[in-house]
Amino acid sequence: MTDLKNQHDIIIIGAGIIGLSAGLALQRAGRTVTIVDRTGVAAEASAGNAGAFAFSDIEPLATPGTFRNAPKWLLDPLGPLSIPPAYWLKIAPWMWRFLRASRHDRYTASLKAQADLMQLSEAALERQIKFLNAESLVRREGQLQLYEGEKQFKASLEGWELRQQHNIEFKLLKSPQAIADIQPGLSPRFTHAAFTPNWLNCSDPSIWANHIAKEFVKRGGIIDIRQVESLVQKSGKICLMTSAGELQAKQVVVAAGAWSHHLAQTLGDKIPLETERGYNTTLPAGAFDLKTHLTFGAHGFVITKIGDGIRVGGAVELGGLKLAPNYQRAEILLNKAASFLPALKTQGGKQWMGFRPSMPDSLPVISRSPKAHNVIYAFGHGHLGLTQAAGTAELVTTLINETKPKISLKPFLATRF
Ligand SMILES: Cc1cc2nc3c(=O)[nH]c(=O)nc-3n(C[C@H](O)[C@H](O)[C@H](O)COP(=O)(O)OP(=O)(O)OC[C@H]3O[C@@H](n4cnc5c(N)ncnc54)[C@H](O)[C@@H]3O)c2cc1C
């Protein structure tokens, strides 16, 4: 028998950026919300990411181009993409789906869905910034995508044409001097670039998530620290079996990042979620005078401002949730950053590894559970969870309240595989 105090209107599992944003949006829609997390606010990927609201990144990762580069990257065990040998067999079904997602028709459909979600999320973020009175927590300094030589630049142009079709503003730069006018101090090996002026960053993703959490609690929300082991349907309600007893809710949102599929499985839903592990090093104040967010796409990493410091991070390691981190990856990125920005001071850095929750087609799951009408899934945002959190939160609210969403949710269904 469940104690009355353990009965809830809505429980969200996960106090990462997705769960927190959904919690606040649901409260604003008049609902009573408890967020349950095993550790606390932004304890995982949402704390250490690069802080970018990357609305121009509409291209799914699974493209024919990815497969052209993959063998070269995979041959280098410390390159931008790696699969530890112990994980080859385990990742094979996900890779197969990733390969299928890169087929031209599927890629085009995913791109359209991603662009719709980005457009919604961009508008939703602006609403969120205003509501939270949080303009001081964002930086509107744009982004430079850097290319080495004419060949690499030309290969990127198709992607920029696609962005143009989706009304994304950008400027192509064709000389080191044009690049230096925006970001002095880059190695001259970068001959071309594209600048996206409307790109924005939060000043620090951990501070950003905690700011949302503070507002959520101020408005009566509860953040309850415990591990959820499984979900069970019982007389129209959902029971959560947790490390500290049973909870019941009328509706549940699963926003548990890279661990979400384990909870979905307890209801009988099989969802091909994997993790793309990423690494970074955060350097102290004074490490470099960075004017804008820098992206080195061919090397799979970025350099960005976090607080008064600099964060150098990226890489994709398909190694699952249990393998120990290999911080040599963070070192490799830092060494590359030092050769790209010769004046970068690399001392005093703090290393970090995080678990991106990733679906094979680069689209999140924003969907009702096929097995339980009162469970909503909101996970799998891969490289873009911070970017898409405010938009996802609005969509979760429409699913909970059974109102009409602003974009089609078909591409985000849990059943699409
Ligand atoms: C190196 C790196 C750089 C990145 N840069 C960017 C960027 O610049 N822009 C961007 O948009 N995205 C970026 N991302 C991706 C982004 O960080 C993620 O997509 C996002 O943080 C996912 O948020 P989430 O809330 O789904 O998951 P998480 O932040 O992982 O939160 C999930 C929460 O669920 C909790 N949880 C899990 N299982 C249970 C359970 N059984 N019971 C209770 N609690 C549970 C965990 O403790 C955790 O707090 C980056 C990621 C990495 C690794």
C-alpha cells in the first residue's frame, strides 16, 4: 500500500536539462511536478557540455559523408570517433540502424524533423530566457566553423546551402584575415570558415541548469533524490519502484538521459538508445581571449568560453555506460587546441567525461510510451540536449495535456525503429 504522501500528479525522472526544463514548463501549465534524480541537479551530461545553443546544427550525424570519414577516424584509436574493442559487438545493432538512417530518403526526413525542432526550440528558448530573466546567463557571440583548405571548405558548402533553405543566417569567410577579423590568434592552417551570428551560448551549462532548478523549486516543485529501479502500471497509475520505496503518479516523464532505455525496458518498450561519450578540459580564467564559439568539425571538437575560463571538448567514444573514462582523449583535444590557438595557456585544466544520450537517427524520442499511455519519453537528444531542451519541454507539455503540438511528433515516436 502506497502512503498518500507518495502519490503525485506528475513525476519526472531525471534532473538534467531536459527534465528540469520539462518540469518548469509543466508547472507553468498549472501542473504539480516532482523531479526524481539519483544524484541531484545536472549531475551528468547537462553539467559539463559545451554550453552551445546550436540552432544551426540541423544536419543529422548519419550522413553518407560520416561514412566516408569514419574508417579514417576509427583507425586512430584516439581520433574524433572511436569504439573500444570491448564494445564492438554491443554497438553493432545501433551502428546498423545508424547506417540505415544515413540513406538519402531517411536522412532528408530526419533533417526536416531536426530543423522543425530547432526552429521551435529557438523560439522556446527566447521565451524561457525572458521568463527566467536570464539574459545575463547567455552570450550572444556567434560561432565560427573552421575549415583547412579549399577542398574541406567546398565539401561543407552543401550543408550551408541546406541551412540557407532553412533561413539560417551565416557568412562564408574565404581568407585567414577575414577569420582573424572575428577571432584573432588562430593558426593560418584555417583558411576558410563560416560564421553563424545568431548562435548563442549559456555562460555555464551547470549554472544554467541550476538557475532553472531554483525557479522550479521556488514555484513549489520538489527535487527528490533517489534511484528509480523500474516502472509498473497499476490501476491507471504508474508506480515507480525506487531505492527508497514506492512512489505513484498519474503521469510520468522519463528524462533520464543515457539511462532512459533501461527504465523504458521495465515497461516492455525496447528503444535503441546508446551513449556517445564525450570529453573535455576546462581551463581557468585567462587561458585565452576567445571572441566567439569555435568549431573544428573535421577534428570533432569545439573551444568555448565557460564562466571566465575556456572549455575544449568533443570527441565521440561509443563505449557504453560502464567502461572507465580514457582521459587521454581529453589530452589529445587539448594538444590539438594548443596547436590551433598557439597562445592558448593549457595549464590548470579540469578534465571531464559525459554520456550523450544518442539515437541512431540523431533525433530524440519525444513520445508517449507504446506500452503505457501515461508515460512520456523525453530523451535521446545526443549532441543537442541543451539546444533542444526548451522546445522539448513545450512538446512534453502538449503530450501530458493532450493538446496539439506545434510540430509533428511522428519523427520522434518511440516506435519509429
Ligand atoms: C562533451 C559534450 C559536449 C556537449 N555539448 C553540447 C552543447 O554544446 N550543446 C548541446 O545542446 N548539447 C551538448 N551536449 C549534449 C548535452 O549535454 C546532452 O544532450 C544533454 O545534457 C542531455 O540532457 P538530459 O537531461 O537528457 O540527460 P542528463 O543530463 O544526463 O540527465 C539525466 C539525469 O537522469 C538521472 N538518472 C538517470 N537514471 C536514473 C534513474 N534510474 N533514477 C533516477 N535518476 C536517474 C541522472 O542522474 C541525470 O541527472 C554535449 C555533451 C557532451 C558529452
